[in-house]
Amino acid sequence: MVYKPMDESVYKRYIKAVGWSLEKGSIDWKLTNENGQFVCTIKISHGKKSDKGVVAHSVKKTEQEFKKRGWSWPPKKK
């Protein structure tokens, strides 16, 4: 499957739906689960003329973490 970069606001909405959060690290962002435990690092790209967005590799890592737990990506509304 081909992964595409995702808008930061959409990505944050998806992870907030399952109780996860993003915390700013020294360079990248840290994805933490509902218990505050570290899940993986997330890269958010930004530039002068482009919007902020989560890079495709980070979207793939997040989907893999969801599948480990038996959840669908992107999460559906309850």
C-alpha cells in the first residue's frame, strides 16, 4: 500500500479519537498512548510555503501500531 503525507490537524484528530497524544521532543514528536507510554516517534514536516503535515513514513508507523492492537486505521467514529 502506498502511503501519503497527512495533514497535521487530521492526524491529531485521529489519534485523539483513541486517547493518544503527541508531545514535542527535542527534534521530532513523541506519540504516547492513553496510559502515557511511548509508542513511536513522529516526524512533522513544515516549510515556508507548505502546510504542516505528518510524513508518509510516520503515517505507516502509526498504522502498524494500530494493527498490532487490532484497531482499524483511520479510526472510525464510535
